Amino acid sequence: MPSLKKSSAQMVADARARIEEIETADLIARVEDPDTVIVDIRDPRERQRTGFIPGSFHAPRGMIEFWVDPDSPYYKDVFGQEGKKYVFHCASGWRSAITVATLQDMGFEAAHLKEGFSTWEKQGGPVEGKPEE
């Protein structure tokens, strides 16, 4: 197997070194803030299995760059709101770190949930859509 120029772990570390990371407790405190847009980039099956943050916008990871670009035919108006704080999250903070770094390269300002959804419910964050146990 050929060696990679950069590992996925290094990509995450590089991204985290240059983006804003938000702690779980801090985002829980902002969950009802109308100026905060929480963007869930997890796979739909992850959301079905574990639930989701109330009011979060679901944007599949593979479409993010196209959905935030106003010149793209796939652009979504949710990403054109002035004065909003965009906070992206995945399950553990890896995909969202790389995503936010990519968006910053495009000129779109955002932050990410440092530990992802993995600590959300444990720290008292509200969850919707979770299957009955």
C-alpha cells in the first residue's frame, strides 16, 4: 500500500489549529439563540440512530461546499443569513473540523463543535428524533 502524504489525523489536527472550536457546554447555552445556526453534517442514518439537536439544519457533508456557495446551483439560503454564527458538527468533531477549515478557505466564516454530538446528550443538551429505547 502506498504511503499517504498526509494522514486523516494530521488533516484534523491541521484544521483544528486554525479554526474556532466551541465546547459542548457553550453550544448548549446557545441552542435557542436565534443568531446561532447549528449545522449537522452527519449521515442521515446517524441522525436517525442517535437523534439530533433541536432546530439544527441538516447538510450532508458531501454537499457543504456547494450549499454555501451562492454561485452554485445547489446553494441553500440558510447559508446566506447576515449576522449569524454558524456552528457545524458531526459525531466526534473530525469531519466538522475539516469541513470548517475548507469553508474558511472559501471565505465562509464558521466554527465547529469541538467534541461533536458524542458529548451533547451526556452534558445535558436537548435531543429530538431519538428512537424510543
